Amino acid sequence: MSPSFEIKLPPADLHDVEALRNAVLRQGPLAPADVGEIRIERRSIDARGRQPVFRMRVVVLPPGEEFTPEAPIVAGYPEDVASAPAVAIIGCGPAGMFAALELIELGLKPIIIERGKDVQARRRSLKAIQQFGIVDPDSNYCFGEGGAGTYSDGKLYTRSLKRGNYQKALNLLAEHGAQSDILMDAHPHIGSNKLPKVVANMRETILKHGGEIRFGHKMTDLERTDNDLQALIITNPEGEDYRLEAKAYIFATGHSARDVYALLYRHKVRMEAKPFALGVRIEHPQPLIDQIQYNQRKREENLPASSYKLVTQVKDRGVFSFCMCPGGLVVPAATAPGEIVVNGMSLSRRDSPYANSGTVVAVEIEDLQPFAEHGIFAGLEFQRSVEQKMFASGDGSQSAPAARLTDFVKSRISKDLPDTSYIPGLHAAPLHQMLPQSIFMRLQQGVQDFGRKMKGYFTEEANVIGTESRTSSPVRIPRDQESYQHPDLPSLYPCGEGAGFAGGILSAAMDGQNVARAIAARVMG
Ligand SMILES: Cc1cc2nc3c(=O)[nH]c(=O)nc-3n(C[C@H](O)[C@H](O)[C@H](O)COP(=O)(O)OP(=O)(O)OC[C@H]3O[C@@H](n4cnc5c(N)ncnc54)[C@H](O)[C@@H]3O)c2cc1C
């Protein structure tokens, strides 16, 4: 086996081959004549010391030898699954797309039904939200090809590594055009300028091997018996309904498809309430975060925009930063008119002058008391009521209510607001009155704790923006742990974030792969 080493490099030497070689030699065991090609297997930034350094695990080959590239996963796919047994997938997000690829690999035909548009046409819908405040309920930052993951930050790390084949999902992204750095970085990310192409390439693979993707087609109804799902009713772009029958049905509709939960409820499909979190998005100047994290007045070349992760406990509940987007943009992620929902995205270079992060509080049963009449949808109605209150504070556009961080803590309306990346604009508003009190008072305390943990974080230069409400689904569609089948309807496979089994791009992708394998095991015997 080729020897591997843990080495450190200053940022200035990141792309210097000689510096890399010298770092390996400094480790001792190898003489210069023994060092040939060097491959970086793992790379992370360590900013704990006085100066940040890159830490790397590298593998070294003797001179004259070469690393053999692994065969692409897609090279092993069957040529054409068009006439194989069909599996319907509702939703073309990461869960749906990775399920489709896995099904093809296993010899089944995926038919993806997606209410939104393909990545290219979807850009026009995003422009309409950003510039004119018009929200298309079928095509927006959450709905459309690639799902909520396409116009996102594209962070690819997950805490649920054990839940699936993380490496395979990363390899598939790289095979479809994501930068190869994602295979070595401890915190890989792709960026919204690259993701649409990666997603479009994945679509091409699915189509080339005989799968189907129907954009602008929406699941609007279903047929069931007491014991199983029989068919789905799909509405096509012309508004006509048709029946879709398949061997199995993967529901990968994401956490914002509230009409899907309503549809399932109408058909008495078992669901349950699930914990989630809600709060605000906080935006700082990126140079300030860099100064704090890297201890440098100006970020050194080769160092990426820095990030943070903060967590505290206030009155027995977690308050935590979530989905941090260094060098990113705050975006309007509403899925229906009349609501304000914000989220974060970035480009691959993460070079905007802003750093933003969701800052949220765990929602508990006591918060949901006023919505108790909605039963398992109490959390969803709680979410919706906050989103609508945020909208009502504005002028009917997607302008979001905001306060300076220091004013927010003092329960004051800001006289003016710092610059922002949020294109629809911000308006000063009494967020302290608009957020549920149990959430506000914990955020109020929490951000001051964050300021003590990270000196400089608590500043009047930061904007607090309402509202970060779609952190995860407030509803779970249950399934058997082993077979992935719904407990009452064996052909139904709840999947991804909307079913409550994922919380990000990679965990949704892995869930899609797992579900596809479970289906193949049943259908192919
Ligand atoms: C702006 C933004 C930035 C984000 N950044 C990151 C990040 O950096 N890293 C990360 O890990 N996660 C991020 N996330 C979260 C991540 O995108 C989601 O966790 C992930 O996309 C969930 O995947 P999914 O496939 O389960 O569902 P989704 O991606 O939500 O996909 C569901 C799909 O189902 C479709 N659909 C819904 N209802 C129907 C219907 N009735 N008929 C047909 N189709 C339907 C929708 O149109 C949608 O395309 C971000 C999310 C947003 C909104």
C-alpha cells in the first residue's frame, strides 16, 4: 500500500507542487528519490492557531507510478431501461434525482414527475421573485429541476454520513461536472453558478439510459385502496389530468409542498408531526467574519471566505446557526404569494461581501398551542402564520423585515439598516413583535451568547432578517426502517426532506439511493 501522510501547508503554498513535496519530505520516512506523484485525499482549514493553515492527508507514489483513475459509476449503468418495470418519482430534487440514477443502475425505469421547470427556464421564475416580487407556486427557489438544492449554497457535508453512501453521491456529482475539489474537501461545496449544469448533466444521464422526466407535471391526486396506493393523478402543463401507475411510488416532494401534505391528509394517509426550528437569517459583512475567524485584517489569498457554527442553550432550548453561507447572498425562498421566507445561497467562489446564516430556535409543543386545532399540521400552520406576518409588514413585494442586530436585541425598530445582499430589499420592522415571543426571547439571548463566543459577531453592522422558517419539514410521512415502505401503503416510499428523512442536499441524495435500493430488492426479487 502506498504511504500516506498528514501534512500542513500555509495558504500561500496551496497550489505549489514543490511546497507539497517538501512538506511530505519533512515528515521523515521518505527520501527525495522515493517521492513521485502525490494525491491529496483530504483537505481542511485549521484556523485555531495564530495563522490559518491547510491540513491535508496525502498519498505518495514511488516515481514512475501513476494513480489509476476509478471507472465512472455511470459507465456501469445498463444501456437502456426504457422497457424495464417503472418506478414513479414525485419530485426532481436531490432525493428524486439520486433515486432515479440508482434505479437505473439497478435496472429499473424511473419516471420523474416535477411540478417545476428545468434549470434554464427556472431562472426566469427566480428573476420574477427577485425583481418583481412575483412568486410562482410551481417554480421558485424550492421548486423546479434539482429541487431546493439547485440555486443554493451547495454545501455538501452532512452529519448523517452513516445513513448512506456519501462517497458515491459525491462521486456522482463530480462525474456530472462538479469541481473535483469536492472529493477531498472536508467541507465541500459547489455553488449556484455550477449546480444548474451539474443538475442538467444528471438529467441527461437519466434520459440517455431510458428514464423519463416530465417537467411542469404535478401530482394533484391519488387513488388508493385500504391496503395500498393504486395510481397517481398527474396534471400536465395543459391542465389535463392523467393516471400514472407504477411498481412503486417515491414521494420526494420536499418540505415546502404543503399541498402534498393536504392531499395525503384528504386520503387518510398516515403522517405525524415532527420537530423543527424557526428563526431569522443574520447577515454580517464577510470581511468582519474573516477578521474574527482568521485573525487577519485582509483575508490571505487561497483562503476561502470563512464560516462559523454557533450553538447555545437558552431556557432549555437549542439556539443555533444553520446553513451558513460565507460570501453568499440572502434569497427569497417563498413558495406561495403572501409570505416571506428567506434562505441563503452562494456562488462557487463565495466572493460576495456578505456572510449569512440561519439563526434558529427549536420549536416545541408549547409554541404550537394556538394552532392545536390543526392537529399534525399545527407546526406547519405556525410556520405559515409567521411567514404571513412578515409579508404583511411590507409593501406587498418580497421586501423582508429586518433590524440591526443591536436594535433587535434591544427590541427596537432600526432607524436605518446596513447594506444587504438581499435583492428585493429590506425594510426596518419590529421583528421583536413579529416573531413568536418564545422564539424572539431565545434569539435575543442567543445572539448575545454568540457575541461572547465569537468576539465581533454582536455588531450593529449585522442585519437580522425575517424569517428563516423552512429549516426542515414540520411533518413526517412514516416508513418502515428496513423496507422504507409506508406502514399502511407498501407501494408508497416516503423519501427525502419532505418526508422528514433528510436535512440537506447530500442526506436527501443518500436517502434517494437507499429508497431506490429497497424498491429494487422488492421489485426484482
Ligand atoms: C436557498 C436554499 C439554499 C440551500 N442550501 C443548502 C446547502 O448549501 N446545502 C444543503 O445541504 N442544503 C441546502 N438547502 C436545503 C436542500 O436544498 C434541501 O435539503 C434538499 O434540496 C432536499 O432535497 P429533496 O429532494 O428531499 O427535496 P427538494 O429539493 O425540496 O425537492 C422536492 C421537489 O419536489 C417537487 N414537487 C413538490 N410537490 C410536487 C408535486 N405535487 N408534483 C410534482 N413535483 C412536486 C418540487 O418542485 C421540488 O423540485 C438549501 C435550500 C434552499 C431553499
